[in-house]
Amino acid sequence: MTKQGQSISVLVVSTLAFTVCFMVWMMFGVIGIPLRKQLGLNATEFGLLTATPVLTGSLIRVPLGIWTDRFGGRLVMSVLLAVTVPAIWLTAYATQFWQFLVIGLFVGLAGGAFSVGTPYVARWFPRNRQGFAMGIYGAGNSGAAVNKFIAPGLVVAFGWTMVPKVYAAVMLGTVILFWFLSYSDPAHRVDSSVRFVDQLKILKDRRVLKYCQYYSIVFGGYVGLSLWMVQYYVGEYRLDIRSAALLAACFSLPGGVLRAIGGWLSDRYGAHSVTWWVMWASWICLFLLSYPQTDFTIQAVNGVRTFHLGLNVYAFTALMFTLGVAWAFGKASVFKYLSDEYPENIGTVSGVVGLAGGLGGFVLPILFGVLMDLTGVRSSAFMLMYGVVWVSLIWMYWTEVRRTELMGRNASDQSVFGPALR
């Protein structure tokens, strides 16, 4: 097979593998709903149950990035996929809360696939196409939506225990398919003796810290809300699990599949321009989503009048869809920053940034549950995210926008408006 054919095959089969991994990673977001009733969990415990797999999937990203640089993506990805199969299968036989937490830590290893596939895929393509290639691979995030299509039907038809059994079989088939359709190029390996501790030293670079902050929103927020949305629809709008999952997929699906378009936009207009507009779109959507269902009474000229203010299920879903689109673009644009600024070290840097995003996805569902238990307001989850976006907007303004000349002969191609609008 030609080099170009190999690169396309690697991209396709890696994207498929990442989609399955993300589907498994988000599994507890659906089966956690019947488990919450079975185990009698409060909102905080439910958040911990859904978030536990995200923890190990995040922590493993840095060493996986290092190993990918050293041993090649084909070997590392194959081993990673294989070791998750037993844990996924054993989930069906757990009966205690602590058992689900322990097994969830091993199931969560599947989430580390991102730090393997990103450098593996990127090195098969030239610099000017890496954003698009990584965007296509990142579209595997749509596994969160695939989970919402498959798992609820299995839960209703056969019970929640059927979900991990089916997912284990799918993962096993993916291991075999990936091994036979992927390729290895020794030239892509980096001869390095970098250790995990040494790798974390890259956090001294302030740019990396900033990209970690961006990614904790566009990816961490995506993961957190993907885990939280099914039960949100069930509780807020009194929907059954299948209807709730279908509407929740309106956020998860564009948040995954449109990442490739975000990669193309980042190649075309620059990572800075795309990320800037992503943050503002997020700010607007989260501001509207934060407002709780409210009844208020006023003294009118005709007497006392009562009004209701709040999002109905259709307006809520439309805003979530818009937010999913924005974050799809943002996930691609953040990694375009990395491929532009760290071309020789993309595996390790993407591991660190991916770690930050994954930890955001771990912490947020727990905080969502804590806030709900403390306030009794479901939209407090969006209030929290709104505050986090404010941090990124301020940080981005002071470090990037404020230093960019928008008009005149010295205007940079990294202007917030992009080259096509100047």
C-alpha cells in the first residue's frame, strides 16, 4: 500500500477505535440512572459514579503520550484497547457502590486513547493538514452520542447489565480490527528518555497552562455535561430514559463529529481566531442556560400577576446543540495551537493538555452533584461553567487579543476576526 493509503487507513481505523473508547468511557452516564435508583445514590454520589472512569482516563494520558512517542501509536493503542475488555465485562457483575468505583477506574483507561491517537495520526500527515486530520480523529468524541443511542435501548430491553457485556464484545472486535488495519512507521518514533515527572515540567510554560485552561472547558465541559445531561433531562423535564438520551445526543453528537470542521477552520483562519469566537459563543449559551425555572409575582395596575420564566425543552436543546458545535470547534482549535507551537513534542504536550481536559471532565460532574445537593437548583451546573468561561475569556484577552493589531499593515493573521474578514 502507498504511503498515502496507509495514512488514510490509519486515520479511519484510529477514529473508529477512539469512537468505541469514548462510547465505553461515557457508559456510566446512562447505566448510572438505573444504578442510582438501585443503590439509592444522591446527586453527589451519582456524579462520582459517572466521573470515576474519567479520572484514570485522564491521569494515564501523559504516560501514554510519552509511550506513543517512544514505541509508536499502533502498539500502544492495541495494548490499551485490549486491557480494557475484562474490566468492561466485569461491570455487569458488580453489586456494590465501591465495586462500581473500582471497576470504573479500569474501564476509564479507554479514555486515554486520545493521547495515543492524536500524535499517531498527526505524524502521518503534513503540517498544513494536521489540524484537519486531528479534527477527524477527534470526531471520535461522538462516541458519547453513540452511547446515548445504544445504551438506553439495551437498558429498556434487557436491563443495564447487558450494556457492559455488549460493549466488551465491541471493544474486543475493535482490537482485532485496529491491529490488522493500522500501520507503523519507525521514523515517527522519538528516541527519548523522558519520564512522567520530567514531562510535567512542561507546565512551567505559561502557554501550556493557558491551553490546559481552554481545553478544560471545551473538552472537560463536554465530557462533564455528556455524563450529566441524560439525568438532567429526566429530572428537569420528566422524560423517560430513551427520550432523554436522544435529546442529550443533540449536544454530544455535534460536539464530536464537527471537530473535523473545527480542524479545517483552524488550519484556514488560525487557532486563535477560532478559539476566541468559541469562548464568546460558550459565554452566551451558558448565560442563558444558567437561568433556573422561575415563577415571580408582580403588582400590576390590574392587580397581582404571576409570570413564569425558564427554558422549555426545545429552547434548552437548541442552546445545548449550539454549545456542542462551539466546543467541537474549540477542541480542534486548541490542538491546532499545540501542533503549531510544539511540532517536535506534540505527543507529550498533548498528553499534558489532554490530562487537564480529562481532569475537568472528572471534577465537573462531582461539582455538579455537590451544587445540586447544596442549592437544589439543577441549572447551577451551567452557572459553574459560565464562571469558568469567564476565566478563559479574560486570560485570552490579556495574553493574546490585547497584543494583536487588528487593523493596518502590521495586522497579524492571528487577528480575532481571521484573515478573510480583514
